[in-house]
Amino acid sequence: MLQGLMMDYPLTMTHFLERARRYHHDVEIVTKQPDGSLHRYTYGDAYRRVCRLANALTRLGAQPGDRIGSLAWNHYQHFELYFAVPCYGAVMHTLNLRLAPEQLAYVINHAEDRFIFADASLTPMLEAIQPHLKSVERYIIINAPPNFQTALPNVLHYEDILRDEREAFDFPQLDERAAAGLCYTSGTTGNPKGALYSHRSQFIHTIAAGAGDALSLSSTDTVIAVVPMFHANAWALPYLSASLGFKFVLPGPHLRPEALAQLIQDEKVTVAAGVPTLWIGMYQAIKAHGFDVSSLRALIVGGAAFPKNWIEAYEKELGIPVVHAWGMTEMSPMGTSSGTLVARTDLSIDERIAIKTHQGYAPAGVEMRIVGDDGKELPWDGQSVGEIQVRGPWIVGAYYKDDSAAAQFTPDGWFRTGDVATIDPKGLLTITDRTKDLIKSGGEWISSVALENVIMSHPKVLEAAVIAVPNEKWSERPLALIVPRSADDRPTPEELQDLIAAHCAKFWIPDEFRLIESIPKTSVGKFDKKTLRQMYAEGKL
Ligand code: AMP
């Protein structure tokens, strides 16, 4: 190695925490509390409480590398945990509050969490599984009301453990390869699997995610994290906030569309991030009640495809540019984004929207390839369809203490995403399906995602999910489940057949369209196809 190289500076979350203290101490973090009131404080206040919390962790006997769970909504206390735990040297394990009880018990036991910080309102979930939890020594309750009672043992209260602690803490020099965070996948097949993030992976991911062509954020923004802090690091927003110093707005448990629109209006939010379901709901709330959300300069949408008609509704009717992003828990989660398009004034709005219906471009740091059934890499021609495989510094290298999914890692070091896509010659990614969502009819593939997008472009359709159902002749056929916008003006099968025929191969047209009241959603707000298939099998659809 040549002498005189740059410093070997450790990339850790402590760097972001110190930035928050030095540069952004007067910038606000606003939380909507359980009672609906707003809690306001600054990054400077947050820093001092993070120190108190780190001192409290010392007093509790937390050791480097301990897994510490959080079962909480998006709020300032959760933000404090996001920094105190990894900067202390422990591992922040965000628990998904929408998991089924068995899965929640599984992930807590699998991670061997020593302490769990939980919102008072969520303690019933822990009470139900507590007898099965093997490793938890203490439950620390956040936001407990005055008459709070719980059957949990070894309970402490968040404000109590902070009260007498010092507002300074000598954060240790950490190895950048030490674990900082742990997040389990939502487990669409089998048990949830843990993605274990290092300080280094989180650091590089944060720098990349904020950049112009990715999420394009800066200190001039006011950002609301609607995406839960238990879902893939809330898309890095807590770390981005401390790094960049934007005003940060956290909605607490108030995720109803009207409540979100009101908060965006009141706090003059410039960027909002969340899954499509939220924004479809909020659009309707805006139309019905006339909220003024004109402060929004970008709507970041990911976690599921955002259909074209909704991108148009936001861009053309409301004048709010959409940033469509793709990623996954295993990718920290940034995979691709269309952030760059917000600044592309050389393109017409229709040209920009046409690109945004795709999933976007990978930032530097994500390497991508598409691979066919025969294991051979496919060309980037916008036509060839294959599984996306990725590698890079913030992509999972193995699941945490779990070899059951070893097949998701290729012998030559790539992660198999399970998503199926095309890539065009300029690198534009188009997700066409998930491997497990494809419908195979007469030996030919049908894309459930593409069908859903076409059906949801019908003006009388609010939501549509397409599942594969067994068929004697064709082995599988698509069944379309449709939620009409209005019970009085439902789409007819003929209308839908004509619409699909105009966009897809004839054999794609579902044999049956069933109107349902609502589509069940997964813990992170996506269409729950597993439940739909099960309901179908049990004759409940
Ligand atoms: P999760 O780890 O729960 O965030 O789920 C990740 C999966 O969500 C990906 O593998 C995709 O199947 C899906 N997904 C995420 N973003 C998008 C998007 N923009 N379009 C289509 N599918 C998406």
C-alpha cells in the first residue's frame, strides 16, 4: 500500500449526532403526541436527552452489542433511541408493531432483546406474548398516561430513567463495522428475517439517500416521516435529519389522512415520505376538505408501486412532484429513486410522469443486474425480464443468525431481491412483479402488478389486487378483487375487460372481477396477497 493515504476515519452514527448538536441545535423536531397536542423541541434538546438516555443505559447495565428493542410510533423519544442506542455501542432493534403476536415473539426471541422500549398504548401486544419472551429483562414505557397499568413485569418509565441523568455523555469510539441497527422483514413467506445494519452501512446509505438524484433533501426542508420508524429505518430519515438538519415532523400514532393533511398544512411541510396507500387516502381527504398542502415540494412514495393515475393526480391536479422510489428492508432500504426528475425542467410534465411510473435509477453505491431463469445475466434493453440482483455497501450480506434463506445469496456475492424487472439502456428500472406474485397461466407469465396498475387507472376503481387462483385448464388464472370508489357507481366487468384489453395481452384478462369492501394490508400498508389467497382458499372472498 502506498504511504500517505487519507485518514481511516470511522463512519459511525455518532458523527451525525454530533452534527445535530454543533450545527442544528436551534432547528425544530415536532411530534404529534397521543393526545393530539404538538411537542416541540430542538436538535439541541434532543442531543441532551440522548446523553441522558445513554447514561441511563449505562445504569441499566447495557453492554456493547446488546440488542435493544423499540415498539413505538414515530415520535421524539423514538428519535432519541435511534441515536442513543447505536452511539452507545448497542443495536437498535425496531419492532414492527403490525406483526402478528407469534411473529413479534419470534423476532424478540430471535434477536434476544435485553430491553424493550414500548409506547404505553402498545403494551397490550407485549403483555399477550410476555410469557414466551425469553431474553427481555426490562420494559421501559414511553408516554404512559397517569392511570397507566400493565401486567408486564420489570417495568420502568422512560421519563423516570432520564430524569436524574447528566446531559453529557462520553460516546465511545466505535468500530464502523459494529452493528448499529436490526430490522426484520415483514415475513411474507416463513419467519421474518433480520437485516443487521452496521454503522458503516448506515452512514454510507444516509449520505447516498439524501443526495440530489436520490431523495434530494436539504436543511431548507421540513420533512414529515410518515413511513414508520419500525420500517427499514424510516427510509433513513432520522439519520438524514441529524445529518442535514431539516425541520423534522413526526406524526405519532395519527396516520389518518385528514390528520396527516392537517399536520402538513400547519407545519408547512415541504417533503412527505410514505407508502402509496397513505397518499391515496390523503388525496381524497384534500379533495373532500380542501386542506392547503401547497407547501409540499415533493412527495416521496415507495414500498409499493405508485400507479400512473395517482402520480398524475398529485402532479397535475395538486401541483406536487412525486419522487417514486424502490427498495427493501434488506437494502437499508434505498434501491432506486426518481429524485433527479424533480429538477428536470427540460422535460414536459408528461415526460416526467412517464418516467416516474417506473421505479427510477440506482444511486452510486447500488450495483444491479437482472438474471433469467437459467441464471444468465440479461441485457439492459427495457424488454428482457429477470430477477433483480443487487450488491453494495448497504445491502444485506447474510440474514442475522438464519441460514434458512441462504439461496437468496448467489455464490458470486449478489443478493437476490425476489423482484422481477426490466432495466432500460439508461438504467431505468421497471418492477414487473415479485417472484411469488407472478401468475402462470398456460405456461405463460401474467404480471399481477401490471394488471393492478391498469385496473386502478379506471376512474371508478379505488383499489385493485390481483391474485393467482388455481385453474384446472390453465393451472393458474388471475382473479381481480376490486374496491369501487363509490358503492353507487361500480365498474362493470365489461368496462374493465375493455380497459385491460387495450393495454395487455388478451389472456391476461381476469376471468372474474369481484367487488370487495377493502383490501387487507400487510404490516407496512401493502396489499396482503397472502391473506387474500388464504381467504380465497377458505371461500371467504
Ligand atoms: P419491504 O422490505 O417490506 O420494504 O418490502 C420490499 C419490497 O416492496 C420490494 O422487494 C418490492 O417488492 C416492493 N416495493 C418497494 N418499493 C416498490 C416500488 N416503488 N414499486 C414496486 N414495488 C416496490
